[in-house]
Amino acid sequence: AKHDPQYDAAGATAVRDAGPGPVNVEYHRHIAPILARSCAACHSAQDGQEPAGKLDLTADGELLQIENLGKFPGTYVRLALDERARFGHKPVRYDSWGYPQASRYIRKFQARRSLLVWKLFGERLDGFSNDDHPSESQPGAGDIVHRGEQLDPERHASRMDIDFTGSSMPPPDAVAAGKVQPLSDEDRRTILRWIDLGCPIDLDFHPGFPEHRGYGWMLDDNRPILTLARPREQEDQPLDRAGTGGSAARPHPDRHARLRYGPGREELHGQSELRGEWPARGCEPGRAVPGDRSRSLGAQARRAASRAALGDDRCIRAGCPGKPYENRAAVLDWQVNRR
């Protein structure tokens, strides 16, 4: 099934205002309600029934002890903390799914390589096909096949991957029958974000007081935030691109680093030089911005990115460190969808 690539629930725009502060995606507040509404009717072990795909999504009533981590809700464990394959289908020959799998269904920090996401979208999203690697002939079969040929598990188990089989979830017939509610595009994207953020869960969550934040993930607000430099506040201009710059690492005496905002940027190792796409500190767009060399390169680059985001001619600084830094250069460039 194909889905219109919109970022907001209404499908009206590709960029939306999320309000002040970081955008949190947390298990109890955002993921569990989606699972209960659109998945649990089929994936349930209640009343002794066999859950679809041997995946029970109604197990949060039990708390399971995870070694060195503490106790977690049962459904959360099955999705995000079952690397050792305690539940559902088992891996062939091995006693765990292995790193970087968090479980059969989720690959750590990689939504597009997670079986759960493939089922939500009805197709593989990792660029591979089922025939690219050996796999089981069907989930739980315990054999290994590749393009119709049976392989020896002892020799080929390490080459295996997990296939996408069946239809998208929830099943269209279950939706048509009114058994479950369909997933919105925003529901799917919420689960994508949750996986890419590391499957956050607030262990201090209380259903009677969902607005109270715990002392785990929900307390950490120091996360990456994209600040838009253009259009400036109260200016009615089209938004076509957003960019940010970072610092170079491991300076080399014979080289220089240049950080550019937008296309055409270049990165080398050594002294840092900032170039803006708008007038800054008396310099025309595209020309190097003079800076104060007295501060560390990392601090200066962060300050420069922050100041540049204001879109005005305030001081943009660059610096040259006196010793190597381990931080790797990071320059990101977003092309923003416009409708």
C-alpha cells in the first residue's frame, strides 16, 4: 500500500508548528494508544487465544524483569527489549536476534530497517528485496532458503535477514469489518519517530496523571532542534531550504576547513571558516565571515550556527582550536518539501 507523504495529520502542509520545546515521542503517551486502537484486537493472547504472528500487544499488564535494566511492560519488552528472543518466533540456529536488533520487529534507531515499520507501510523500506539474503521460507519454519534453494543452517545462518511477508497492518479486511481502526499517516510517522529516537519509555508514567513527566526520557529536553533562518518572523516568504553547520575535527596544519550553509559546502580538516548565504558582519553572501579566533572551534561553530539562524547581521564567529578535537564535523542540509 502506498501512502501520501505528508507530515501532518490533516495532510494540509509538509511543515507544521510543533510548539515550544522538543517533540517527545514516548511509549505510554503516544505508542500504546495506537497499538490498542489499531493492533491489539488481532495481536492478543487474552482468553488463551494465539495472537497473530505470535506477537502479543496486550501484555502491558505484566511487568517483566530485564537483566541490568529493571522491570518493563510486557508489550514494550516484546517490541523493544527482546533481543534474546524470549517471545514469539525464534531465530534460526541462534538464541538471540543479535545486535543491532532490539527484537524481531525493531532494529535499534533504524525505523526503515524494522519489520514493524514494513508491516505498517505494506512493503520493505530498506532498499533490499526478500531475495537479496537467505531467510526462512515462512516465519517460524526453522529452515533457510535463498531464491527457492534450501541452504544448510550451520553454514548460512549468519547471512540471514528477516523477510517482509503478508499484507500491511492492520489488515484491510479487519478495518473494513470494523474490528480495528485504520492507521493515519501521522500514526505511522509517530511510530517511525519513536523507533529512530531509541524507543523511549517513561517508567514513571501514571495513567491518571499523564501530564506529569518522569525522571527518565521525559526529563531530558537537551535534544537537537532545527531553527529556521528563513523566512524570518512576520515575513511572508516561501520556505525552500534550511541548513546548519558544525565544527571540523582533528585539525591538520596543512589544511583548512570551510563550513558552508547550503549547497556547495566543503569540509576539510583544520582551521574553520564560515560562509553565509546572507549578509553577515559586513560580508556579502558567499564570502568568508571574519571571526574571533580566541574560542574553541566547536564552541564557535555552535555559536555561529545559532547566530546565523537569526538571519541578521549580528556577529558570526569562527575559531581555531589549539589542539585536536574528537568531535567529527557535522554539516546537514535539508531540502524542505513544498506543496
